[in-house]
Amino acid sequence: MSIGGFRAAAPSVFETDIDPVTVDRAQIDSLIAAARNTDTGRARLLLHMDRDDSLHEMIIALPEASCDHPHINYKSGKSFIALSGQFAVVCFSDDGRGVTPIILSAGEFPGAQLTRLRKPVWHTIIPLLGDTVFVETIIGPFTGNRFAGWFPTSFGENREQAEERLRRIARVAADSL
């Protein structure tokens, strides 16, 4: 499968050699469709040329039920720019007790369009409304994330309760806008 000049590097990852890279609404819609056809429900367009680049930018589409394990990349902060939908960038204190949702949105939904986490911070993304698509920018090359030990790792009752708690916190924050 390809998406308007991007070729599949993996079932849910698309890359291109085109320079400059431009992305239009049709490509974002194709990315959403590709995400819906993967086992994980997510897909990404890589905007950087090489995995060893010093700056990594990706357009990421997430499924409605997404809740990644909170993680941190100690190399740098991150930027998130909303392209579609409404979602929360949920940030955590080092022990996981402090939870701060930042509501981002594009189009008709309330929220900011961009946030920059200037320092490395524990975080996850919680989709709220519409198709969640965003640009993520981070210093490369990617060497992996560290996953929070204070968040349940296995998919069972404790994990589901932890995810639902984050969704409630994100919804309350969004409803207060």
C-alpha cells in the first residue's frame, strides 16, 4: 500500500524520499483509513529522511480506544500539533500521581492546536473526539522509550481501570473548555 508519495516500510509505517515533503488532506484521510486496517488501529507517515536523522517528525493516526503505556524519551521534549480530532496529551509526574491533561484539537473541537513539552516528561495520548491525527516532533535518532513502572503493564482489569481513569480525567478537562 502507498499513500500519495509515501511507501509502506511496515504495515502501519509509511516513508518517502520526496523533498520537500508535503502532506494534504487526502493523504491524512488515507492515513486514517490505513490505521483502521491495521491490527493496532494506528499508522504513521515518517517525514524525516532517515531513522538516524537528528530531528524526527511523524504524522500519527490513533484509534479511538488508544492509550499507550505512559512513557518518556530522555533525549528531549516533544511537540504535538493537532491535525484532526480532539485528544489529550496527558503528562505525569515522575511517580505517576500528578496528572496534567493538555487538550489539543483541530477543526470544530475546542482545545489548543499545539503543545511543546520543552523537557522530557512521562506522557501518553488519549483520543477524545473525531479521528485523532497529529504531528509529533522529537530529537532523533530514536533509541527507544522508557515505560512507566507505576502504570499496569498487562492488559487486565487493573490496566483497564487505569486507562479509564485517564479517559475520565481527559474528558473532564475537555468539557471545561
